[in-house]
Amino acid sequence: MVILRGIMFKFGKKIFSLFQKKIDEETLEDLERVFYEADLGSELSSTYTEKVRTLFKKNSKITSEEILNEIKKEIVSSLLAVSSKKSLVFLT
């Protein structure tokens, strides 16, 4: 669990640092690269980046903290979905 916290801290720190500057297409491409480098895969990386892009288009005044919270929610939701699917497999 401690290792996971360390990884998530580094991951969150990288994402947070991206949003300390102007948010533009380059920032979103960097975000997608961070997701990919975190081994989320190309599909999830693209999905999460599109969700952030949509958030930003809806509210250009969104803060880094709000973006991070949304990213956390998406990742947790994805993990729970995968976890519940795997649980079903083990039950059969």
C-alpha cells in the first residue's frame, strides 16, 4: 500500500505540474503522455484526456485541483469497474 501511495503521489505531482501553466492543446498532449507512461494504456489515456478536454471546454476557469479531483474520480471508477468484473469471473 505504501508503494502505491508513492506511485500515486508522483503521478499526481506530474499531472498537477502540467496545470500550473496555461492549459492548451500542448498541455493536454503532455497529460495524455503522463497517463500513457503510467501504464494506463492508449485507450484509457485518450479517454481520460478527452474528459479533461471536455471539462476545460465547459469551464475554462477550472482549477488544477478540480482537474486532479476529476481525474482521481475517473481512475477510481475505472479500477472499481475492473475489480467488479474480475470478482464476477472468480465467482463463476
